[in-house]
Amino acid sequence: MQEYDVIVLGTGLKECVLSGLMSLNGKKVLHIDKNGYYGGQSASVSPLEELYRRFKVPGPAKCTCRGKEWNVDLIPKFFLANDLMGMFDKRRFRKLLLFAHNFDVRNPRTYQDVDPDKTTTRDLFSRFDLGLDVVEFIGHAVALHGSESYLDQPCVETIKRIRLYAESLARHNTSPYLYPVFGLSELPQGFARLSAEYGGTFLLNRAVDEIVLDNGKVKAVKSEGKFFQCKQLVCDPGYVPNRVRKVGKVIRVICLLNHPVKNTHEANSCQIIIPQTQLNRKSDIFISVVSYAHNVASDGMYIATVSTAAETNNPEKEVQAGLDLLEPIMQKFVSVSSLLVPNDDGSKSQIFVSRSYDESNHFGSECEDIKDMYRRITGHAPPMKTS
């Protein structure tokens, strides 16, 4: 029986990041995936014909596109190339940005009479006399909060998020976000190569038969009749359905377009967030758009994805407001998936399960999940910037 410190199941981004970090820490890592490709649930699908097959959608009678030129992300996240932020020109918003820029939680002299742990975000916004539209823009598009509950919570977290957004925008000028050319599958592959460089072993297209326990603690993984011993196990929810619970559903609609989105100055990519309050919902609606400029579609073509947390038994109707902004749509691919979270923190079994991907089109919550898992696995904070 081969022995490893950590076995990782699944090659989603979170699993690959943790695999790379564990290898960097000197751990002996084995990485197994039942699929023959990287990315797991967040993989990029290519060629275009495979997308039609995956969603069981009849292909077009006459395709004018070269299928191999397409790399369609099943769960697009965190990008923005042209940001429609006229609010940055507003004087009051500028004052808030300057306050966030100068704010240092370790230096009370930067607080300007604002107690970050007691002053609510609603009171902070009132101090700067921000209107409702500006508040919605800051809360949902800049601080990336998914609900209105943040307004009555201490403002320190929102200040940090505003500062991070502003610093990211300053670094890249036109956008605070990054998006990899050829799609998001490039990211897990990059971290997989990092893990391999430091001794990690990868087995793709390999079935997982059983997770072996000894007195409730992980002992080994059985794969195609062979046992691999380990001290810890990291995996996505799909490998341990008995260790996760459902807390909601997410609907995503992938749309193929032959035109830029209206009212975006013909941007090659964009992010649109429709705040929940505008539609009397509990959850925001997220729209992400990429195009041929990112080597994910044929020349002149665009890929837009609309997503939200499902709140009714008719999820597709819930995203209609987002779909209306994209018309005319050449083809739609609809999926509804369960939002799964682990039943426990993994301390007893030493099996650490990631959360499934949420409805947002940025990696904010996914990064928090990675950091939380790293703390539980190692007992200390991850070696990365968190503010």
C-alpha cells in the first residue's frame, strides 16, 4: 500500500489550490480525479459540440462557428474588462473611497471617529450622505455582498472590500478583475503543475471505489482495486455525498451571442449585477460576459452566463430579467444544481470537503472557502494576503 500525507479527490480550482499549497508545505500529495480533464464542476468545455452534447441540446442545423475555437466555462467566475462605473466621478463616493484607502484597522487615527467594530455599514454610508443608488452599487458591485444584511453589520468588512476593489482597479487600470485566456480551466491546471513541481502525483480518469476509515478516521482511498494510504483527505462534494447536505439551488444559463451586450459601449467583456432589491428577491442576479477577445469563442462571438440562487420552483423564470438584457440570444444551456456544504469541519474524520460553487460570478466566497479549509487542514492561516 502506497502511503501519502494528503490525498485530494477532484481537480476543481479549490482542490488544486489546496493540493499546490500542501505540496509547497512539504507534504506528499496524491491527486485523483474520476474525469479525464481538469476543473471538475467548473471545467471549460471544448469543442462547442461537446457543450451541446453535455446539455443534450440539438446542435444547429448549420454551424458557422469552428467548434475547437470555443472554451465555455460551466461556472464562470471573477472577471471584468470594462467597468461601467460612472459613480467614481461622484464627489461623495470619492470621499468614501479616500476614507477606505487610508483606513488601517491597526491604526485608530485613520478611523475618523468611525468605530469599525460598532458602526454599522448603514451608518457609515449615512455619514457620507450616499444615495440609495450609490449604496446599491457599492454594496453589490464593489463590496460584492450578496444580500442587504451587511448594512446592519459592523462596517469593517465592507471597508476592507471597498479598499481591495479600489486597489485592484488601480493596479489594472480598466478592471479590478482578472480572467485567464482560454477559460478558467487554465487556473486549476496551473496549480496542478505547481503541485507536481513539488512532488505531487496526479491520476486522472481514475475511478474512486471507496474511502476507507479506521475508527471514524480516514485511512486510505481505494481506486480501481488499489489502496492508497493517507493521513488526510481533501475532496469536492461529489466524492462524499453522505458527508454533505443541501442548503439551496443555483440556476445558471449559458447563452451564446453574436453581439456585444447593449449599453456596454460594445465591451468585449463585462459584469452586470442586478441587486435583489430591484427585483424584490432575496438574491442578486449575476451576469458575466466574455468573448473571442479571451480566446473562448469564435471571432465576433460572445458567451454570457446568467446565474442566481433559486428561490422558487421555476428557476428559469427567476433569471428572466437578466436574459432580457442579452437578447437576441442564439442558444441557451440551462442547468440547476444543488448548493452543497459539508456536514462537519472534518477534524474527527480528517476528511475535508469543499463547498459547491455558489451563484456569484466572482471568487469571493470560493477564496474564503479555500482559506477556511486550509486552516482546518493545517491548524493555521494560509500563506496569502487576505485583506
